[in-house]
Amino acid sequence: MTAHANGFDENMYLDSATRTKVEETGGANFIFITKDNKVVTPHSDTILPSITRRSLLYVAEHYLGLEVQERDVYLEEVKDFAECGLCGTAAVISPVGKIVDHGNEICFPSGMEKMGPTIQKLYDTLTGIQMGQIEAPKGWIQVIV
């Protein structure tokens, strides 16, 4: 409530043991893009499993040919990523333009007004699969009659 009262859209949750590793937000998982176009997402046993996150990682690797890393993501390295997005069922993936850590701002210029190029490709490919415009992996689509 404090974050929303201060004009922020979401909270970034860090690991409870050390408070140094990025985990998730209240309603979505993080996806980061490195400057050399790798897709990185936090790995933790305490993160809620997300079908959308898992689908985006599959799309990144198998459709876009990108390297995917599920690993510890430290708060101190977030400033080094080129793009940042939040993924979940409702929005699929939304760009993040800025993260504020107790007054310290981390900006992602590509996410300030629109999606960055890699996050846009991830979004377009997954929604293309969902809408039947791009062939889905086997077992992803079930016809209900």
C-alpha cells in the first residue's frame, strides 16, 4: 500500500534470507534482457511457478533462438540489463521503465514509453501463438468443442 501511495505500480520482492536477490512482484514474474540479448529470469524455490513465464522462456529459446538463463539475479546487477519486463497471465509481458530502490533509480529507456525490441518480439511471438497466427508447440493448444 505504501508503494502505491507513493505512485509506484508494483513492489519488487527480494529473497527473504539475504534480501539481495530479485524474486518477483506481487502479481508478476521478472524477465530481464542482457545487453548481448540473453533472456534472464530469476530462479528461486519461493517464486510462484508461472505458465506465462515458462512459455516466454520456451519462445525465447525455441522460436527466437535466444540464450535463456534461469539463475540468481542480484539487485546490484539489475542496472546492467538492457530491458526489463514483468510477465503474467493478464498482460503476457509488460515493459518496466524504472525501478526505484530507496531513492536510487534504475532506468530502462526502452521500457519508458513502449516495449524494448526483445521484449516486443517475445510478446508478439507468444500472442501470435495464442491467437493461432503462429504454429504452437505440440500440446500447447487444445480445441474445445
